[in-house]
Amino acid sequence: RKPLYGFFQYNSSMIGLESLADPSDTWEIIETIGKGTYGKVYKVANKKDGSLAAVKILDPISDVDEEIEAEYNILQFLPNHPNVVRFYGMFYKADQYVGGQLWLVLELCNGGSVTELVKGLLKCGQRLDEAIISYILYGALLGLQHLHNNRIIHRDVKGNNILLTTEGGVKLVDFGVSAQLTSTRLRRNTSVGTPFWMAPEVIACEQQYDYSYDARCDVWSLGITAIELGDGDPPLFDMHPVKTLFKIPRNPPPTLLHPEKWCRGFNHFISQCLIKDFEKRPSVTHLLEHPFIKQVHGKDMSLQKQLAELIQEQQRLGSIAKTRHERIHTTRPYHVDGADKYSLDDDLVNLEVLDEDTIIHQLQKRYADLQIYTYVGDILIALNPFQNLSIYSPQFSKLYHGVKRSSNPPHIFASADAAYQSMVTFSKDQCIIISGESGAGKTESAHLIVQHLTFLGKANNRALREKILQVNPLVEAFGNACTAINDNSSRFGKYLEMMFTPTGAVMGAKISEYLLEKSRVIKQAVGEKNFHIFYYIYAGLYHQKKLSEYRLPDKKPPRYIDNETGRVMHDIVTQDSYGRQFEAIQHCFRIIGFTDEEVYSVYRILTGILNTGNIEFAAISSQHQTDKSEVPNPEALDNAAALLSIGSEELQEALTSHCVVTRGETIIRTNTVDKAADVRDAMSKALYGRLFSWIVNRINTLLQPDKNICNAESGMNVGILDIFGFENFARNSFEQLCINIANEQIQFYFNQHIFALEQMEYQSEGIDATTVEYEDNRPLLDMFLQKPMGLLSLLDEESRFPQATDLTLVDKFEDNLRCKYFWRPKGVELSFGIQHYAGKVLYDACSFLEKNRDTLPGDVVVVLRTSENKLLQQLFSSPLTKTGTFCAA
């Protein structure tokens, strides 16, 4: 059975502000009606004929918000109808001092919403007469029928979006999340709406990507609105909106609180609207023939008059508030008086006993109920649910906007909002630190924080917001990889600063990157993979049939991405996920602002690295030399040289030999096979490391604040630290040591913030806090960081000795690091152990010196500087920072 309606989201196109007329010639403001999501709502009069209207005046803008644009596109397309709010036009009032204002002029519905009418009656101990209810529902159904006949679906039907005129007219309003219908796309899978009124199939789309629904979701919402007209509130109104999204799909269809107090026809109408299987749910056209609705026929004028008198009486008594034309309130979008919003279990500090067993028990109990967020004071614990939860939509962003923490359940958005509000209130920079083991969900939490901060700091420039949201996916493609315990593990440290104006509008962003695991480019542990981008680009070029253009083989993947299982090629051929990710990366580059030439250069460097990894070496034995090497597969050499835009012979010479200057004389010495392979891999690591740094620098340039704004305003920022979690693998190398030292520093900050500073505050107030015990890791950090005898200083010292080996390094550690945190296991020469805050870790010191030196032969640098690729030239001509990352000139 085919659905009655299908629809798609309106394909937004920017509204040219310069094309809009100035409202001053036509409209004059009379009084303020109220405040909505985007600005204030006023009553205005037409200067020509004196007719009245309502106008939404948006705050100073240089761009048009998506929801306003969607509403504008639908309203101007939709023919007039007595049950749909009339649209008089959109205007733009330019002002060079305060910024331009957008005016959306609509029909004035000064009778309030049906929700306000019902609540006003209940406040007086009365309720709506069933005949009036049927009249209101009749008008709403006619409005919906008009929308559906014109291929529009509302998607947010509720009492607050059904407005009344003082003459008793019924009008559907607010099309900010509406969609236009098409016969070519019959279903939709976007989860939008207000939770209490959302249909089960709409909620299901948030978690089931293969699920879809049609326009009959409006019918469900109207059924909930019918209950609202009877009871004054929708079902589950006393439950937090987050929880309703779990309850609605699982609960049986709701009914009126006291069905026996209402007629059979009204109850039956509601039951028809609330059929959970939307394929069996009637359309609005069918519902217009329902007996409860048909009773209006022939009585509509009389019922309209009764409704008008009722509205006037309620306004006289002061029971009806002024009209609100917005879908939700700016700061408390889903506020319901008396709702159970906060539980003592939400914050573990409220527990009488707070020991390890109690904390674990409470977290397990909440996790089983899909309550993945829990407070411990001002810390938020986030447990990885390993499934998609429908609690991150724009509706929830609006829920966690400028409210007390106790108003809502714990949420990552609440932490972001707390940082944002503190920044704006105290004019002080803020920082959010995300810590945890690998696979705990730190990167996803960082995504969500950026998403919410972008929402809170809604920029005047929509393009800037879109750019910021594309940064994380792009950087992660180049900096994340699949490890043994995490399919999307961050292999670098990231500090993202979001910059805001003093009024809280986001105006730019900046990334700092640390400790990129460059060694992953050339070798991965068993069960692990290279950086995501290599698989994305290979799959993307494969499916686009462009492998030959970038000189890549189509039968066997390059050595750098070909793991022991041999499934890389199989996965690329049979699955389209890598290919889709490649398209997503192309989209990121385009939205952020990279030029086509820059992206093309990036692709050539990446494929050049893959081809470099295929270069092999063989020994040449002669009478006088036994340590000379050559390239037995010149095709791979030619491919790499061509993609890097350098000479093939020059590249071979740089890989198989090196220059030594002695007393002013240059001597060329040959490289052994092993040495040549090391040089090849060092070049690949350097290429990737500098390319990654360049991408980060380029993003910072494209996202830097407008100089005019910077000169006029002193900005503030919220920093987000997302760094790899503590790691302890079967084999732990130099990278794990760096990662774990960084985590020790984060743990030290945590200890200082939670314990040490609190104890100092208690002491200043004369309170005894000596009974609070905690593990202070300062001595361990001293062992790592002290100069000149700390572990890192000893490592740097040994790296400067040409004759030093990894064994002499471990010996030096053992001789100088005499403390309880360091030990050396017997029988394993190149190993040492560290007692970290998170447990004991055994490190394999093999290649520690080589990785710490991170040297690239000068011959290779010289060759790469001769590249005809301008980007590649820049990568090896610009200076490096102290940490070895690329520094833009």
C-alpha cells in the first residue's frame, strides 16, 4: 500500500536581502505583542489603508536563518486560505549603525492560541464545550488539508501553533520546520517537531536510518492537540521531554485523562488520529468526514460567534496572554509547570554515601535506563551508549539554553551552555576538558559541544556556522584511525577555540594540534589501520574510476594501507561507506573554503605518499661496495615522483644516498637497503605531518574573525580540549608514552581543581578538610618533566649523542629514575615500566631515539623544495614550530 503523501525538505536557497523592500514605506509599529525565538513580535498598521498585522522583527542580521527562510519560502508559495495565517511579505530595513532588521509580516491573530484559551478556562474552573472543540479541530483539519493539497506538510502541529482571531477564526501558523511535498520522493526520515506532539514514526527516524514516514504524522500531532483541548496539556506533560521520546513509541496510544467525561464521538476521533501504525492512520480528508467533525456543518457561523464571545470574555478577565507566534520559547522551549525535571540521582554529590561501589552502582542503574549523563558536582560523567540516541536534535539545543542546571536532566549540552553563559556573564574565557580512556566517546562529546556552542552563539553569518560544523569531520579524517579498541580513535591532540563577540555571537574558530602519530602512516599494529583519509581517498577514486589518474593500482591496495587480513580491497569494492566518506570530505573542503587547486594538491600529496610506500629497495653488490641500494621497481618511483611533481632521478638519489660535508668537501655516501627504506618512510611521515599541519593552519585562516569585528570588539573564547585517552596496549611505544604523560597532566589538573583548590578554600574559611584523601600524581609528573633529570630531559640528552642506542637510553633511565614509579623488568632489555595513575604500563623502547629525533635527511628536503607543486614547496620551505609542526609564513 502506497502512502497518501510524500515530501522532502525544501531545498534552501539564500534570500537576497537587497531584493527585499524597506518596510518603513508601508508599515508602522503600534505596540509590542511579545518576544519570540528570533526577536520581538509587534502589532503594525498599514500606512495606506490602516489594516493591522503582526510582524516578527529579527535581531540585526546579515543573513537569513534557516527556519525563517523555510517559512518564507512556504508562505510565499502557499495560496491564501481562511484557516492558514495570511502572509503579507518579507521586508528588510537596513541600518548601518545597529545592523539590518528582517521583517516577516503576517496576519494578526489577536485572539491568542487555543492552548492559552483552554488554560484560561481551566483556571476559571471551566472547560471548552465539545462543539467548540469540534469547530476548532474542523478549522485545523481544513488548514492541514489545504497544506497537504498544496504539497506542504506542517510537522509541528500543536495548540500553540493554532491561533485565533477575535472574530473566532482558526489559523494554522509557524512553518519553520515544514517541508514541501513531491511525487518523486514519497517518504522522509528527518526527526523534527516538539517532543510531546511527535508521532512514533518521526521519533523512530532518529535511531533507525532505514525508517521513514509520510504526511500523516500531522494527523497524530492533531490527535495529541485534541487531547490538549480537552485536558489542557498533552499526554506525558509531567515528564521531561527527553524521556517522552523513549515513552511515546513504547506506550499504547494515549487517551483523554477522563474519557468517560467526554462523548463517544470525541474519544473515537482521538483514537483514529492516534493509530500507531501510520499506514493505517486516516488522512485529514478522511477525518473531515468523521461524525465528531461533521457536526459542525451548518453550525459553523454560530460556533464561530460563540468562540469569538468566549475569547472576548477571557480577554476581559485577563486569562488569555498576548499572542505568541513562535514554535518554542527562546530560553525554556519545553517548560511545563510541575514537570519532574530533576532527580537527586542526577548529581551523585546528593547521595548520602559516596564511595566507589555506590558510584558504580548508580552509574550502572542510570546506564541501564539509557541515562548516559550524570553529574558529580560541576563534572559531567558521560558513558558511551554505543547506539544513536535521539537527544541531540535542535529541539534539545533549545531546551538547554540559558536555564538552571537543575531544570533539566544531565546532558552534554548543559555543560556547553554553562561554559557559554559563564563566558558571556563574567566576560571571561572558558575551557572544557574532555578526558577518559580510548573509546569512551571523547571525540563525539567534542562534536556535540561544538554543535551546541554554535547554536548558542548563533552567528549573523550562517556560512560561518556551517564552516565551524565541518571542521571536526575534516580534521578527524586526517587525524583519526581505527585501533584495536576504537574504530575512530583520535591519533592527535586537538584544542579548539571558538571565538565570540562580547554579546555572545560566534565570530570564528582556531585549532591547535599536538602529537600527531605520524608513525601510523608507515606501519600499523595488528588489527589496526592507517589514518581514515587514505582509505577514503582510495575508495573515492576507485568508485569514481580515477585511480589511474593518481597512479594507484586497482587490484591490490598500496602497501601503507594493505593490512595482514587482505580485506582492504574487498571492503572498498563491496562497501560504499568509504566512498561516502570521501564525498563528505570533499563537501567539508568546499564548505570551509578550500580552493579547488588546494584540494587537488592535497589529493596529489596523499596519493604521492601511498605511491612512495610502494617503492622497494634491493642491494647492489660490487667489488668495492656492499652497502649500496637500488630501486628494483622504477614504476613506483616514477609514480611517486610524478604525483609529488619532482624529478624521478633526484628522488631516487635522495633515497639511496646522502651527502656528508667534511672540511668543506661534499662526499656522497650510499645508503644500505634498510637505510634507504628508513629514509623513504621518514619522507612519508614528514609529508603527512606537514600536510596535516598545513590543513589545520589553512582552516584557522579561513575561520579567523573578521578584522572589522576584531578591531571594534574584544572577543572571548571557549576552548575545548579533546586529546587521546590513556592507552595500555599489548605493545606500548613512544607514542603511548607521550599520550599517557599528557593524560597525567590532565589528571593533575583534575586533582587540583577538585581537591587541592577546594581544600585551600575550606582552610581559608576555617573548615577542616584534612580527612579528604586523594592520589596526588605530582611526584610522577616531576619524574617525567623535571630538568635536567626528568625522563623527557634524559631522552632529549641521549638523542643528541650519535652513538646512543635504545639500550643505552633504557640504561640511563634505570640509573637516574630511582623512584617507586619506574621499574625495569628482568630479562627484557629494551623495556621499562611506569606506574601511572591509571595503572601499570610496560613500554617497549625500540625506536624511541629515532622517533624522538624525528629527523629528515637534508637531501630529501632539498628535492621536495624543488617541487612544481606550490603547496608541497611551501610545506618544506616554511619554518617549523618547537614541536615540529608546520608554521604558516
